[in-house]
Amino acid sequence: MKNKFINIKILLLVVIGIALTVSCQSDELIQYEHGDGYIQLSSVELDKNIQTRTASEIMSVKITNSDGSIFQEANDWTELQGKSFLVPAGKTYTIQAYSYGKTIEQGFDASPYYSGSEELIVKANTAHTVNVVCGLAQSMVTVSYSDNFKNYFSDYSATVTGNEALNLVFSATETRAAYVKANQPLQITLTLTPNGGEETSVTQSIVENALPAYRYNVKYDVDLEGSGDIDVSVDQNRHEYEITLGVPLKPDGITTDAIAGDASKVWGTFAYLSGQCSFVEPVSPVQFQYKKVSDSEWETIEAQKNESSTYGYSAKITSLEFGTEYQYKLVCGEDEGETMTFTTEPYEEIPNLNLDAWTQNEKMWYPNSVADDKYAEGAYWATGNAGVTTLKNANSYPVEDKIISGKAAKLETISILLAKYAAGNLFIGAFAPNGLNTSKPAENVVFGRPYSGARPTKFKGHYMYQPGTSMSGGSVPSDRTLTVDECEIYIKLWAGESVIGEAHLVDNKHMDNYEAFELPIEYTDKTKHPDKITIVATSSRYGGEFSGMQVIGQVSAGSTLWVDEFSLSYE
């Protein structure tokens, strides 16, 4: 949030020497002839034109005599509002207003401090109106960086120093304004690391004497002329200085950006390269060269000019190998940037993605090469069969007649005692790993397995769906009444507790043949690697909605979903 200043104007209406007419009582007339008068405080107002962090402020008031003794004071000026004080003419009074209960502090978390004062010489038989303007006693400082600056440097921070033990560090992500004491010189030291270079620092002056109630907005930009020029503009109406500090750079140069460890740039089979070519007249062609570290020959791809950057170039390289270290560099004509490296994400196989491996144990079917759907070795997928086969036959099982290849999974929604319905389902995870909970069936399902492989970009497969003919009266979803049951197939990837990527297929049409699907996986956070994955298929989308033991989702007995030949794409 951008901070602005609040100038608080305290209107102190001082009515002094109110003349009495001849009709006043004789003793009052004698007093005014001797020069007595009244001081009266009338109001406090905030100037809305300039804003700081506070929308209101408790202001204390102190009225002192010429000898420095306090005549009247209040922690909150409104305690004196409307009261009149008799004072002799010819005396000097100082009216001070200041923030209640505060001292002048510095820092990002410091509070603003306001103050102001006016001197008044009381004249006999004269009414005086005095306005005391209370301004911000501190100065303020902000630091920001241009997009062009960010293209050249991989790491940077700025430290503001002054005379008052001031040492404020503005990190690359620090956007807050800091309060500093006024009437001191301000310097700023920028510590920065060029892309592919070594850390260096440069110190420059912000202002020789910081003015109270002024804001100094420092912005860093690159200076390709190498002079490190300073550009200063002032807005007196807003009490703001805009100070652009040019960071000297060589007028001609090539920089290759480091992308190693940046998950948003490096994936399993592709990577996003970037760099800067700051030649005044770039020599064609501008290209990226890359290769596996183990190879001797370089491959070349044309670099695309970035619209948002004067000197930036980028390219996406594809058809890379999983878990492989690559070298790359930006090339402008005959000139080359520094050679950098990155390693692509490793490949991790998802067992039984083609759904051909099944194991039977009496009525139970397991979608694994072992008779287990918990955490035994070789058990990766699970179904809800363990909750169904206590009363009926398994409703998630393999078939060999309606298939794409090998075997397919057939998932059926059935009627069952206690729960009312049981949707056919298949998922990466575990079922009842701590023992079957018949009173709370929803707690039996544990979605997901640990995953440290490359992030897939698409989820593919084949499905066929035939919804049941009669819907239940379940309460979920609550915003509509389903007339036809819905199947669902989806994939989710987590980083910690957060889902960072997912794709969903929902359908309710009657199908007599398989259809292929290809779902782009949408990543909400591309800066993180996943640590858990699941794939889920169910014959009734809302069959997993329980209240206690009973399904409350709207489903239909007889809904059947066939799925086969799942696969993941990493392109």
C-alpha cells in the first residue's frame, strides 16, 4: 500500500479582548479597559489532502507563558474545547500541539509524529484567531526497482543510513515506506549481484538534509551510459521527491540469466531461457545455444525480444531429457554471454497407469500387483472395495471385454445397507490404512502418494460412462438438483498442504464407446515442486459426500464408469 502524508491542521480559535458595550456591568468594563481577554479553543481538523498511515490522531495541547510556565494543557485537546480562559493583554503565549503519548521514532514499524506551534501577543480589546498547522515531524523513504533493473541483477537490497543511528535495510521485496528523523543527511547503499556476476555495492546520496513532512521515493534503474546519473523531481503539493538513481553498467554487454533452481523456469522436458543483450546496436542473430553437459555440439534456438524489457531476450527450449544437466548461453552475433547450467526435473514412474495390473483375494479386487491397497510394497492405487465387500461383491474391478488395451477398470455405483449407496472408485492413495471405520466411512479414504518427479503438463486417458436411471434425493450439491448422475476423473498435485496443480473431467452423457480425454494441468504456483500426487476416478461425482455413515451426495444406483490407459504428458 502506498503511504501518504497527513498534515493535521488544528484550528485554535483564540478570542481575546472581547469588547464590552456600555450596557455591561461596571466591574467587567473596568477589567477590559485594563486589557484582559479570553483564550478559547474551538476545533481540531485533519487535512484530508495528504495521507500517512493514520486516519486520525489524538493531539495534546499545551499553552505556555513567555516565561515558559504552562498556563493550560491537556492530553486530548478536546478536554479544553469550548472553555474560555481569562488572560492579560501584552503577554506572549505559545500554543503547541503534538501527538499524544509518542516520541519521534525511525523504522518500518515506527508511528508518525505530528507537531506544530504558534506564538501570540495578546492585544487589548482585540479578538485573535490563530491557526496552528501540525505537520509530520519525520521524513519518509521508499525504495523500488525498475523492471529493466531487475533484468540485469539476480539479487539486490538497499540500506539507508543517516546521522541518527539509522540503518534501514530494504530487501528486494520490501515495499513499505519507513519513517526517518528529519534534518539529517540520507545516503543509500545498494548491494547487488549482476546475472552471472559477483556481488558489488554502490553508495549514493539521497538528500543532504531531509525535510520534515516530505517523502523521498528512491527508484533504481540501470544507466547504460555508465555515468550513474541522478534524476530528481519534486511535487511540492504532495511533499514528495522522486529520486531515480542510475546504476552504471557497461554500455555494451551480454548477460545470461541464471535459472538453476527456479521451478518456474526449469521443468522435466523443457526450460525457459532468458538474458540481456545491451549492445547499442545488437548484432544479429541473437540466439540461445544449449546442450547436455555431456555433449560436445551446441544446439541453437532463436531468442525472442521481450516486449516489457529494452534489452531482454527469452526462448523456450523443448525435447529435453529428464534429470539431465544442461549448459546454455545467450549469443549476439559473434559475442557470447556467460555459460550457465541447469538440471531438468527427474522422471518418476506412476505404477499401473495403464490399469492392467489387478490382484484378486476372494471378493476383493486390488488395482495393484499385490493384494493390498494400503502401504505395502507394490500397493500404489486403492478402491473402496474393502467397505463394500463386507456386504456385497466389489464394485470396482477389472474387465477384459470393454477395453482399449489389456484390462480396464469398471466402476459401478450400487445400493448398499447403512451407507445407502457406494460409488465405484479408483484412486492413488490408500483405503482404511488404520483399519476400516464403518461409522465414519469418509475417513477411510487417504488420497495421494509421495511424489518427487517432474511436473506433468497433461493428464490423458480413455473413458466410457453410462449414468443410472434414477437419482437419489441427496443434499449435495446444495445449489442445484441433479437430474442425471455425473462421473468425475481428476488429477491433483500438492506442495505441502497446498494444491499447486490440477485438472478435472466431469461428464453425465450416456456413452456406448470409449472417448479419449486430454486435460491440461493448471498450476496455480509454478515456483514449487510437488511432493504428493493423486489420480481419482469415480462413477458418481458426489458419492464421497457423507454425513456420518450415509451418503448425502446426489447419486444414482447403476451409474457405471469405465476407464483405461491413463498417461501423463510432460511437454
